[in-house]
Amino acid sequence: MSAPAMVDRRTFLKTATTAGGGLIVALYAPGFSAQEQTPKPDPIRPFAYIKIASDETVTIVANHSEMGQGVYTSLPMLLNEELEADWSKIRVESAPVDAVYNHPMFGLQMTGGSTTTAAEWDHYRKLGAAGRTVLVEAAAQQWKVPASSCRVEKGMVIHAATSRKASYGSLVEVASTIPVPGDVPLKQPKDFTLIGKSTRRLDTPTKTNGTAQFGIDVVIPGMMTVLIARSPVFGGKLASFDASETLQVPGVKAAVQVPSGVAVIAERFWPAKLGREKLKTKWDEGENANLSTTKMLSDFSAQSSAPGSLAKKVGDPQAALASATRKITAEYDVPYLAHAMMEPLNCVVDLRDDSCEIWTGTQFETVDRANAAKTAGLAPEKVKIHTTLLGGGFGRRANPSSDFIVEAVQVAKAAKVPVKVMWTREDDMQGGWYRPMWHDRFVAGLDADGNPVAWTHTIVGQSIMAGTPFEAFAVKDGVDSASVEGAADLLYGIPNLQVDLHSPRIGVPVQWWRSVGHSHTGFSVEAFFDEVAHAGGKDPYRLRQALLAKQPRMLAVLNLAAQKAGWGKPLPKGVGRGIATHFSFDSYVAQVIEASVEKNGNVRVHRVVCALDCGRVVNPDTVKAQMEGGINFGLTAALKTEITLENGRVQQTNFNDYPMLRMFEAPSIEVFIVPSEEKPTGVGEPSVPPVAPALVNAIFAVTGKRLRRLPIRASDLPGAGVNP
């Protein structure tokens, strides 16, 4: 049997939204034309993205959401590298929903997949160059001189021969009427003045002085605040409710049934919360009432004992295993994980007979507008979305069904007034759409010299795409490519390789979580690789070197991380050192972690050394910040967090039982960027996958204990704190 061709998520989305005229979006977004969804070779429209005012402020319209990753600075840097306005006068605002702001790769307006800089690298520079070109042409026409005799500097067009100057603000009206040339030359990298330079973020001042607007900050006239009582079990239906006590709470105006439960409508948040607490509900809990994490773990392990749908096959793994000098087997488990954004979900909706206006932090504008329009019974062009700043996203605010937005529109229909639907932390934690739970079973075969000659990997876990309109395109021959990424595209030169997949159907809503499938394969693959190295008597770093001989970019980051971390040098007693690599979102990352284990089993992470090749860097400060943030994000998942179910109910409620890594627990982090002339690749997610394996490999180095499940538990470390 030959392996089916694997298509990564980026290629899939790009293909699926272009092939057949935007068929994917049409499937679940009726009323949205294929023409609007398909990337167009239209002329560059600089003044859709550039607003120049009479006071010379230049506002860049950002077509991607800012959720802390820094695109409200990197996108203006790309554009202004060519526009050459006065950087001190640059401002940023979010784009309305319009086809002109579609993602150049995917053909719809969205933010995700660590693609913003990669997608806009050429586009935004061309916008800036086109804007500069027509501004210069406007000045040249006014002065009756050749445009080639003019230059620009900090928002001024200058004609040196006559010492004449004109500001961009004075020229923009005429410039906007001048046809944009079809092919404007871009600067050579040697001439960059902004790109590649550490630059202060443009969104920092408003975030520190409190004037920045997140979705949770929005207030509009006549608005009511709404909390919803939802089923405690996924898929449960409301049987009945009694709101008599709820309606006695001062400030509560109504309690109405909506598709997701009961909406408590009040003047402010606190009355809505108190009113919901007094609500009496009865639920038909349905088929998911018996869901149990313990049972699922057992089922997953049993499924992994047999091969699943084939995702990748190289050579003859079974024959190689049969003739191997030694075989080793291991099973790994990771739990469901919540996104746990600092800002819980929220959505403001002003629904009228002929229009709908929405304020929210979203990563999926095109999809959300289409789904909101369908719910409201309006044409998409009648729905306006204001994308606010996002207090974290990590994929949760890019929901294919637009769950929190559709729900808010449904509430607005029932309430007949503008509403702000708020999710409490408990709602957010227990409201579904998690990173799936995964089980991984490995078998490796070693030759007489201890080198791996065979590697099989069976994965068990829910498909993110199954049950969505994406399934027909994203799941091929039973394989969701998002489930096997980081495993089916393994970079190590192992001659006989097989990866297969089981995708059980379970009633827990799941979707992408920061680094998606890589978040589990990064852990299991790199931790098991460490087991393989030690079983063969190999240094884990040196074995990686040998097996990455044909992967020069990954080899370079591996060597850099090892060098900067002092691999092989003595460490203080009780401290271990672990290493891991991972390729994701077209970027190459290697990490070395130094950690110790206290006598009570608590793990202390002292140092993380991270090396990265993400192509050409726009803002080094942002890249380093994203690496640091991803590392702490990954450490939180490795050390602290899990979502578990019992009797169909999520057991975790808030940060008391789903804790975050605290500042005093955060390690020293050193980030080293490999210089590159390649186009930019992702940085928002690639630092997450190597964290957990580097950590458990460090723990093994100091304790001799193999950890094959996350989060790490003190109970998994008996006798910890003593060198083996």
C-alpha cells in the first residue's frame, strides 16, 4: 500500500479557497460569492491601505488581527520601508471586511497559521512602493518636472534641483487619482532602513495608558449585557427553565431561550451574573453525558495497538523492524487543552431590520461575517464587523462555525436591543473547542551500531476538520493532515518510516490551538527520539546531527542552540540538559533546556536556549518576543494544564485548577536568530512544539525517569532530585 499524498494546512487552504471558485467558504457561508473569496490578480490599491491626513499622520489599514503578536508594527514596517513616510507619524487601524483585504495566500480575510508576515512580505511592500510612486508623480506633475528627478524623505517629496518640497498630505488627493503602475520596483535588501531593525511597537502606548480598545471594552448606546446559561454537557439541550428568581435581581431585564441555552439580559455584567446564578434549568444531556477522560485514554491506547489510516510510508518498516538488532516501544499521552486567552470571549451586536454591526476580537472576519449574515437573515454586505484588539487568540477566535459570534447575533434577535454577550472565565474554560487529546505509540528498530533503521508512529486523536465543511478537502483517505503534521513530514533521515492515524469521533468540540498538530507531535516525536538515542548509546545531539545531514537549515539551528547552550559542558549537580528540534510553519527551531527536580517532585526550569531560522526578519524584537511567549506558553502546557472530563463535564473551571506559569517560575530565555535571505516564515507558533520534549529530555538526564504524559506530575517522578 502506498501512502496518500499529504497536503499541509497552508497548501490546503490556499488550494481549497481558489479551486472551484472559493467552494469551501461557499459551503458554510451561503451568500458569499466565489469572486469575493478567490485571490485576484487585481492592481495594487495603495489607498485602500494608506490614509494620509492633512496633519501628515499616515494611518496603515491592517488586514490582520493584532492579538499580541506584533503585526500592528511589522505590517507598517513592511509598507513604510517603501512608502518612506515619517515613522513618528504612522498610525494603525483594523480593516473593515472587504475582499481587498483578503489574505493573499488563502483568499479570505483572516489571521492564523503564523502566516501574516510571510503572506504580506511582498504585498505590503508593493503597497508602499505604489503609494510612494503616485505621490512622487503628483508632485512632479505639479512642478512640471520628471518624476525621476524627485526623491522622498520622511513623508516629503523633494526636487533637489529647485529646492522644492511637498508633503504627502498636500499631495494625496491628486495622487489618489493617478493610475498605479502595474510593476513598481522594490528596494534591494541592502537598502532597507526599517526591515531588520529592532523597532518599538506602535500598539504599546495605548495598551499601557488604557486607551486601547479590546472587544471587552466596547460600549454602545442602549446596550444590554448578556450572560448565557449553557448545557454542562457538550451537545446537551435545554429541557426547561424557571427564571422567576432571576427576574427579581435588580438590573435584570429578561431571560430568554436561545439555541445555546438561556440568555440573561441585564443592564450590566454583575446583575447578569447574579441573575444567571439564580436561574433554574433542566437539561437533556444527550449522548455525551458519560464521557470520561479515563475511559478515553484506555480506548486510545487500545486503538493504537493496530495500524490506522496510512499517512506516510517510506521503505519497508515492518521488514526493517523484524530484522532489527533491538526494538523499543513507547506510548505518549497529551490532554485536551483550553486556549485560556487573557481576555475571555465577548461580542457586541447591534442588529437592526436592515443591518447588523458587530464589535469583537476575531481572527476570521470573512467567515464570521458570512455566518452572522446567515443567522441574521441579511446579505453579507449588510453586516459590518469592527475587529478590535484581541486579548489573546491562539486559534480560538478563528472558529469555523463562528460560534461566539453567531450566538451573539441569536441573542440580539431575541433581545431586540444591542447586546454585549460576555463569557466568564468559567464559561471560556468549559465552553469547548479545545486542542484535542492525543495518544502516540512508537516502535523503533536499531541496527548493531545503535542507529535507527525503522520508525513507526501510530497516532490516535480527534480530527479538527472532521464534521466541518473543510472535511471533504482536508481529510484524505482517513487522514487529517493537521493531525499528523510534525510526524508525517519528519526531517530525520530514517530509511524506513511509517505514520498512521486513528481519528475517533467524540463529542468534545476541538479546533486549532497554538501550533495545532505540532503541539503533540513535537512532544512525542522528540521525546521518543531521545529514547532511541539513549537506547543506541548515542548522544542525542550527535544523533540528530547525523540524521539531519540533508537538512542544512535545521542542522544549522541545532548546532547553534547546542553551541550557545554549551552542550556537553558540566552542569551544577542536580541539573539536567535536554535538546529538541522541530520544523513547523516553514520555520526551523532547536531548543536546549536546563532543568532540575526538587525533592517533592516539582520541576524547576532554569534556562532555555532557542535557535531559530524563520527566513528574513522584519522586527527582531517581535521575533524574540514571540519565541519567549511561545516557550512560556509551551512550559505552561508541559507543567501545569489539562482539561479532563467526568460524567461528560469538564472538571476545570478557572486559573485555580488550570494554572498559568507564573513570573517567578519563568526561566531565563536566550533567543538566537540565524541570519537568512529567504522569505519570512512563521514565528507565532514554532517555538511551542520543542519545549515539552526538551524539558522531559532534561528531566531524564538528571533523574533517569522517562516522562511520557503531560502535564508533568510529581507522582511521575519518584525519587526525583537524585542523579542516576
